[in-house]
Amino acid sequence: MKILVLNGSPKRENSDTMHITRAFLDGMKEAAPQDIHIVNIIDRHIEFCTGCFTCKRNGGECIHDDDMKALLSEVMESDLLLLSFPLYAYGMPAPLKAFIDRTMPLSSMAMKKQGDRYVHVGQADFSHLRYMMICGCGFPNSKQNFEPAAAQFRLMFPDRHTIITVPENPMFNAHEATEVTTPRLALVRQAGKQYAVTGGIEDDLLAEICSPMIPEEMYAEICNRKM
């Protein structure tokens, strides 16, 4: 499988969330060889979308001459698009959001009804693509936290998507927390292997991965002591 990983964290490879993503990819590689390319979005030149819609009227050509054309080409050549990012203000970090905004060339101005909503008609065939979101955050709670980012992801990619959200994310970069993070990463590797084989993750396994690693109150107390 050809996998394009867009790392939305400004911390690049030191991202807390990338610990989860790397474990998932390791699990996929246990099942079968994978062609994986990880892109740190912060290092790419991506101008902000101006909303001019030129790309939607001229066959997908954007007014900006930057790295997006090459990135979109790689997206179209991939089998799995994996967005890995920390939660910023209940959404994705600005550099990754800039990338998402600049995917406009993939669709036209024409609209069609899909279910109970309208969407733009595609200018390219990306029916082969699968989509994954791996998101971590520093809060201890899973509820009332990830919902806006997950809802946006589902609306952007309504088909063939998988979402992994993990609270208490900074623990993955804390050596003293390995007693609880090591078993959690083992579950993530198991999920990666399962995904590579079946194209999905069992509900019980996904729920366990997305749950707090230690009691919420304990985590908050530890974080407050370190302030």
C-alpha cells in the first residue's frame, strides 16, 4: 500500500502524536510491506487559499506556484492519506489547515446532492483513496474535545475513513510514563496490523486506544504540578 502521511505538527518528528502514528505504521508493516512517505507540512511552502475559485474553473490550476501541486499529485498516487496532528483550538494546526484549504483544485464549481447535503463535483477520480485521521491532545478527556476536528474530517472525507483520537498525548514523550504508554502503543500497532489486513479496526480495540491511559483527575494533577 502506498501511504502518504501528512504530519501537521510544527514539532515535526518530535510530535507527541507521531508516536501513535509511527506505532500504527509499524503495525501495518508487520502485516505486509508498505510504501510510506511522511511529509512535515510545516516545512512545505503552502500559500493561503484566496477563495478565487480559479482552480475550479480551469481544470485544477491554482494561481499560486508553490509546493501544493506536487503534494496533490502525490495524494492522487497514494492508496491511503493519513493526517497526523495535535489538536489546536479543537481543530488542526494552521499549516495543515492551509493544505486542506488548497485541495480545492480536486473539485469543480458544479454541485451535486449526496445524501442529505450538496458537494462539489470532483475534477479527479479519488475513489481509490482511503483516509485516516490520527489526532492527540494534551487534555485528559476524550469527550467534548475531539468532536469538531472529527466532524470536519468526516465531512471532508465521508467515505472509507478511520479516526483515531488519543487524549493525554504528551505522555508519549515522557520517559517516566512508559509503564502506561508502552502497552497503549502495542494496541496501536495491533490496530495497524488489523487495518492492513482488513481495512478497518474493531470497535472494541479502537475504543480502548482512544480512552485515557490513566484516570483523568490524576493526569490533570500531574500536569498542574509541572506548571
